Amino acid sequence: MNTIKIFCFLFIFSFLTIGIVRGETDRVDRTEGLVCPSHVGPPACVIACEDDSSCNPGYLCCGNGCGQVCKKGVPVQ
């Protein structure tokens, strides 16, 4: 019975580990070569994201003078 519990634990743990590693790889790939655009206008004191992983693909978590929001990344020039 203990062998089955150990096997189940290791099986689930391996899938969780693969998911975490896969998520990190996706996050890096989708923002590579992109930077935040210049902020224009008055700052909005809203914190809509904590880092790039909380934004949609192609978007970055950018400071706007007071808070942070997801903005479409622009290519590095």
C-alpha cells in the first residue's frame, strides 16, 4: 500500500514539475526581444500586473509613472 502512495506522489510531482518548467520557458520565449513602450500621458496609479507572466503573450508588465500595467511590447531597436 505504501508503494502505491509513493508511486502516485512521484507521478503527480513529476507532472507538476514539468508544468512549472514549461510555463517558465513559455514566459521567456514570448517576451524575448521586446521592451516596454515609452509612457505617454498622465500616470495612472493602478497595479494591474506584477511581472510579465501575468500579462498576455506579446505584452509586458510596464511601469507607467505610478503603477504597472500590461502593454504590448515593442521590438528592441
